[in-house]
Amino acid sequence: MQKWEVTFVDNHGVQTVEQFDCEQEPTMERAAQLIRAKLLPVPAELDLNDLEGRTDDPTVKSLKDQCSIEILSITPSA
């Protein structure tokens, strides 16, 4: 399994890099789900039914709107 580095700006405005193991490059939505599960484990269990189907990438949107977390890039780990 390959390691991927997801670079994002956290809710304090600090640029952070986290590594995740994935078979292939994660989409922005999958990366947002991984970040949410790591940083916000309780909200990660909540259902986003209200946003799913009505907006593209609901986890990306909720992280940005509710937690001020924005993904900057997804790259293979060296």
C-alpha cells in the first residue's frame, strides 16, 4: 500500500501534512474523510445525508465551512 501526503491548512491557519496509506491516490473527498477521521473522530461518525447528493464532495465542503480546514494538495510520499 502506498503512502500519500495530504497537505492542508488547519483551523488555526497552520499548514499541516498528514500521511495516509491508500491503494491509489485519494480523491479530495476521500482525503477530507481521512483528515476528518483523524482530527475530528466524533464528527467523523456523523452522517452527512443532508449534504450528500446535493453537493459535490460534501466532506470537503463541511470541513471548510464548519472547521476552517482546507486541503491544499495530495502527493505521493517519498
